[in-house]
Amino acid sequence: MKKGGIVIVLFLLLACTAHAPIAGGDAPPGMAPISEGPFTMGFDIENDEDWGDTDEEPVHEVFLSPYYIDLYEVTAAEFAEFLNQHLEDSPRYFETGAAVTIEKSDGRFRPHEGLERYPANRVSWYGADAYCRWKGKRLPTEAEWEKAARGADERIFPWGNAFPGNGFVTYRRKFGEMGFKAMEPVDGLPGGRSPYGLYHMAGNVWEWVADWHDSDYYGESPARDPQGPETGTSKVLRGGNWYYKAYYMRTTYRFNEKPGVFKVWQGFRCAKDPPQTH
């Protein structure tokens, strides 16, 4: 085959596996399109506020392929439906208890009355991962989550660099005093949305992502579509919760927990790859 023919064949092969362009009108319902491109990941801990942990460095540029991500955290009603279709596995996915938006009655799961649109919480990483797969989606990578939270302008919080306030983020709210009003419906507080229109990328519940946690990973992370370490003992969570202080609401802060552990502040949202073009 002539050289020119080889080039054409290679071009056609690449075209067959390329992602379809993402435009605002083609996102699945309830999801935001994130176009491919670079963004700055991480946080410079040498700053006047003395904010930042060593696992947020080095600051580095990451190029991400296009993807979709949920506008909202998964709700109590949505996750209860999933649990009822996976009753045998539910003990691995979820645990009821005080301060949990879902209850179990007569062998079935249901959201507490009036909390249908509040975030599902006390969900293990296994439950979050299984739910997203059940919906034909997946958990976002840590890099995808951060880009969706901060955009391309290196903002400290999803809404910008202004210090948190309860008008746009659940912040320093005590469940013992406020009960479930310490949280907000997943579509509440629109003033706190991220550059891509996502709600509650800070506050409400910590959100599981796909990656294993490694405090040194940023020093060896690939420049394109990082997937996190191959193995680990704990998974990354992002975004803070209703009680934590401003430091933990930052778009770059990295929390972690063992994937099978249940805590009342654990929730999630899903991501999805765009369709392949052929």
C-alpha cells in the first residue's frame, strides 16, 4: 500500500473511534456537557491564606476528553429505586440510620417523606459505582470532577473565589440543630453552581469519584485523561459536606475513605461518555 493510502486508513480508523462533538443541545437529560480540552488541576499551597494540602500539588495541566456529568447529586428517591431492585446486594451499597435521607420499611427502601429530592447519603463507594453502572453511566474520574467544579479559570470554589455563605452553599450547618434542613434539595441554592451549571459541587454531601487515592499521584499523573492509581486502600471523595468549613469546600481539596465504609455525609453523582462516531 502506498504511503498516502496508509495515512487515509489511519485517519478513518481514528475517526471511527472518536467521540462525537459535545454541544449544549445533545446532553442526556439532567447532565451537563463538558467539552474536551485542558484545565489546571491542583492548588498552590504557598498562599496568603495558608490553604492547601501537599496532596493537592504539584499544580499541573490536564487534558480531558469530552464527557457528560450529572447536574445534580443522586437523590434519595432515585437511589431507593435502585436499592429495591438490588435488595440482595443492598447491605454492601447502603446503610440506614439517623441523618439518612432513605429509610427501610417492610423490606423496601423509600425516601423519608419530603426528602425525595434531597441527596442520597450514607452510600458506600460500591453502591455509588453500582448505581451509575445500572443507569448506563459511571462515576466521574477525580480529574473530571475537578474540571466540572472549577472550570478553566482555576477558581477556588465552584461559584468563584468569594468566601462561602449559606446563601449559595450548605456550610457549617449542624444536623443536631437543623435536622435534614442542614442539607438542601439537589436543585437548591442555584447561586452556588459551578461554571458548567452543576449544583452542590461544594457542600451537601461528599461525592465519591472513581479513583483510588494516592497522596503522591499528582507528581506522576498522565497529562491526558488520568484515571488515578491502579490500586489503593481508599477512594477519593470531593466537595465537602453540610457541616465542614470553607477549607474543605475548595474545588481542589481531596478527601478519601475506604470504599466499603458508610458515613452519613457520603453521596455521589454520575458521569457518562459521549456516543462514539463511526
